[in-house]
Amino acid sequence: MTEKMTHIERVLASLGDQPVDRLTVYPIACGVSRRTIGDGTMLYKDWCSDPKNYAQGLISGQKYFDLDLTVGLMDLSVIAGDFGSHVRMDEQNTPFVDDPVIKGPEDYEKLQAPDINKGRSGVILEGTKIFADALKNETITSGFLEGPLLALTQSASAEKVFMDMYNNRSAVHKALGTFTEYLRDMVKGMGQSKPAACMWDYLWASYSCLGDNEYDEFEGQYKYAGGLNELVGKEGMALAIHNCADLPHLDTQIKAMKPAAYTMAYYPLIPGSPSASEVIGKGYADNCVVCGNIDPQGYVRWSQEKMQKTTMNLCQEVKTALCARGLKSKYCIASGCEVPPSVTTRLENIKTMVDTVKQYGQVTC
């Protein structure tokens, strides 16, 4: 039996597929962590608009839930908003674009990159520096950025971008180039904030909407994403990728991009959506810590008993698959996507998930 480890020791051992006292655990609890500050009444709009509030939520959440990892996910409208889209900012709900900046083909070419130190981009950079410094001796920290294609679809709508990939191809590439240059500056800024890793949301690598050729042309490893991934390493951060799509491009994103960690979801009602055991069994966890895949809505809807049972079942599935593959620890028990930041999310379900992994996450092959 491996002796009890610290969060950092456990994550580093998992990255190297070394024996661990238990599997790593990370419910992707970001915006919801604001509810662990003070009396728990901080509004979402106040959390995501102030770097000190943003950082304090992540710091407080790590301690409250006892997390192995801390990822600075805010929401997916940050870049679009800073580029000029109107973002609806409700008090307690995740912000979303309700008036995109790109309305016609000519708008792709008019995009102007904002100052990365202003707007919510600046909040993320400054806030990441605060929480990365505060937690550097407690846990592994990661910044979080939207990939260029995701930023573009948030700025124009996914339907429009997918149509314009065929009808206005050069204009789409022009916009993607603008977002990529902005993101290069963001990566450099993130490097100065000094988290251990930088996680990209490369959502559109999904066979439900783009095939290999389309994804390779409009974002993949040999186009815009590849240079950004390389820059992450040059700036002293480990590469991590988040993709909560139903049919992810695992060969593209795990085997070609070679992240240290990859977080993903599982949709059991969708044929072909890969389960944890399938991903491990097919070798995707051989050189990458795969993270997933409890249904995020369970943190709102389930009883603590169901959360415990679901987590126990995932632990058993993962342990069986790891042992069959000859692996020791290359999996993190996590939510498939962000735990909803809503006030209806049951914080006790997050704690139950973490506590269940502590009790049932020992790997003994």
C-alpha cells in the first residue's frame, strides 16, 4: 500500500504512471467555487469580473473541496466579449454571447485584437497569477484558454462559421489568424502568471460536427493549434486539453498534440461516445492522464447516494481498465465538463465525489 501523498505528489506520480495512494480527483468546480467564499452569496458576475474575486473563488474552492488540481476556467464568452461581442451577464448564470460581433463575411476581416491586459482577458491573467502563487505548494494549477476556433464560433455562432468554412473560407482563416495572434500574447501572459499548466478548450474536434480534414484545416496540430501548443511549452507550462464533445478526435488531440492531461466527457446515449474503459483500453492513457467523466448535471440533480454510487462505479471501471492495460495511475476521476456554476448545484455532491475517490480510488493490480 502506497503511503498517503500530497496533492502535488499524487498528480506528479500519475503523470509518470507511478504507484499512487489513490487515483487523482478533480470535479471541474470553477465558477461554483465562488459559493465557498465568505457567506456564499457572491454573484457570478462579480466573481468573473474581478481578478481578486476570481482567484479567491478558486483558492477557497481548492481548500473547501480538497482538490488535487485547480483549473482557472471562467466561461466561454471571455474572448468573444473582449473582441466586441455583447455578452449577457446575469447575476448568477454563466455569461453568454447574445449579440455576436461577426454578422457578415466582411466582419471576419475587420476583427481587431484587444489589449490582453484589459477586459476579462486581463481578469484571467491577473487572477491566474494570484491563485497560482497562492496554491503553488498545495496543488497543481492550470490556466485556461479557449482555442481559436472556439473563440471564433463564440464571436459569430457555430452555425455561421461552419457554413462560412465553405462559403467564405479565406475570411474564416483571416479571423482565425487574428485570434491565434491574440492567443499567442495570452499564452505569453499566462506564462508570466506561472501556473504549472495551460489548458486549451479545443471543443470543435468532434466527429459530430467536423471530420479530420476540416478540423485539421481550421485548427489542428499542423495549423493554428500546433503553434499555440508549442508556445505553451516554451513558456514553461505543461500542455493540457479540455474537450467535452460527444465524439472527440482522440487521435488528433491525444496522440498528435501529446498533452500531459486530457479532460473529456462521456455520452452513453450517443453511439460511439468513448467510455473511460474504452479510452484506456485503446491506449490513449498510455502517455497522457485522461480525466473524466461524471455527468455534470449530476451535481445538481442527484442525491449524495447516487453521486457516491456513480463515483464508485467509475473508480472500479477505471481501475479494472488500468490494470488490464498494465498502467498504474494514468486517470483522474473528474466531471465530464464544468460543474454547473448555478446556485442550484449541490456543493455536498462535489464533496461526496471527492470523498468517495479517497475511499475507493486505490489501484491494486
